[in-house]
Amino acid sequence: MRLLTHNMLSSNIKGVVNGFPLRIEAEKVIHKEVDLNPDFLRNIFSKIEWRALSDAARSLGYAELPEEAEESMLDSDEFLGKFHHALLEIHLEEGALVCPETGRKFSVSKGIPNMLLHEDEV
Amino acid sequence: MKLKQLESLLGNLQQFSNPKVELEQYPTGPHIASRMLYMAENSYGDVTEKVVADFGCGCGTLGAAAALMGAEQVFGIDVDSESLEMATANAEDLELDIEFVQCDIRNLGWRGSSVDTVVMNPPFGTRRKGADMEFLCAALKIASGAVYSLHKTSTRDHIKRAALRDFGAKTAEVLCELRFDVPQLYKFHKKKEVDVAVDLWRFEPKD
């Protein structure tokens, strides 16, 4: 699971008001290199909750992202490289996503988060 | 990518070995999947360099087709873990980077407007009434650009009304009518192969 995906998912348990961002518990993290596409990064930037991304990256051992970011930073190749790496190349392979309100854990196995709810959570 | 090439690549994908009737798991054949994504890109520019989500992805055929057509990021979402395993293997075979999430579409917690296009071959709602509508409703909430979906031609008026009136779609258009070959997968199928008329729809969510 890429951090891009983490940035979109929220806990949808009945009664939870703010299920985003999910806290990450990592057991296994892998890195997969992919080509950098500056246009895509510039496009997606405005849709990313930056603080959630930089915190998630840090919790997985990548502390290179600034705590805050603004659009003008996209002109820097160095910044793009770090943004690209955090968003698309770091994968949570095994672990869990934790609902920030209830502490309920959603397991991540073979890179796939299991967001299925129990009957009493719907 | 040419249509023929797309269809032939999709033809190599594994399909359900034990389809689950309660989920109405019918494979989306390479013929339909390739035409759906080819049209989405070449007539509307809804795929290349876009973020595409495949709802109820099953073995991942539509998502793979989107990735092959140059989608920048593809998400495949399904409730069934066996389907996701197969979809993962299919994506790996084609060397495609697809992100999978296990979730019931009805309870999907998805933030923001990152997904441009949703493509889906939802359950037709013949086994569990309304399943097709739940997919459509969720897709129109999450897509910011367009939704492509297959529905039985016999439900055309109903789909149009629900999309425009209940789910707030700005447009709802049938792009073409296709024949969906449902092979004899389940015991309750009496005939060897059933030919179902389906519409390929394109919806635009409201701004």
C-alpha cells in the first residue's frame, strides 16, 4: 500500500466523526522504484493532505518531507523527488491502519488494507 | 495502445475459479473491458494520466485495462479477498502498479476528490436487489470526472432516473449496447451460455 492510498482512506465506522488520517503500525515496509512524473505530482499535490503524508512517511522511517508544503515548492526538483518517493515508492506491506477515534485496527496484509467493517460497525 | 493489442493482453488474465454467486461475480471479458476503456480514453480523454478507480474490481480486468491505457494511478477495490489475490497476480503478470483495497463499496471511507474516473462492472442486482444502485451511488460520490459502468439494458430508464434525480449526476448517457456473454458458471444457470444485453453508460457527477 502506497502512502497515496493511505492519504485517501479514512475510517468509516458508524459514529466516527473524524476517521482521518489513519495511524500506521508497520511490520514490514518495502521500497519499489518507479519513474517520476512531475506533471502527475503537480496535479495530485492539491488533493494531498500534506500533514498526513509527512507524518505517515516519518512513521515509516522517512523523515525528509517538510511538515508544511506549498505549491511553489513544486518548482524544486529536490522537493519533487522527495514527494515522489514518499507518495509512491514507500509501501506498507504488512501492518495495520488504526482508526484515530476508536483505535480499531484495519490489518494490512500483502500490501492490501482490509477496510471491511464488522456488522455492528456499519 | 491499439484496441486489438489491449484486448489480447486482457485475454491472458486469470478469471474467477470459484465465483461467488452472492456477489454476482461474473468476469468482465476482454472484449467488453477493452472497448470500455478504449472509448473512455479516445472519445473523452478520461483515462490517460488520470487517477482511475475500479469498483468491485474482481480479477482486476477493468483496472488493468485502465493502467494499460496509461492511467497514472489505478485503485482496485473489492470486498472479496480471493478476487483481490487474483487481481494482484494479474497486475503483476502485466507489470502494472495497481493499488488494491479490500472494502465493501457501501462503506468505503474515501477522502477528497483524488479519483478522476470510476470504471466498474457492478453486480446487476439480480441476486441482491439494488446492488447495482449502491455501486452507482458510491461511484458518483467519489469520481470527480466521470463514471463508466455496465447495466442491464432492461433497466435503462430506471438507471437514468436514479442517476440524475437521486444521485445528483449532471449527465447520464448510454454510449453503446453490448452483448454480455455470461458463461455457465453457476448451477442455477440452465443454459450453457446466456447472452445478456447491457448498456455501457457514462455519467458525469455534479461539479
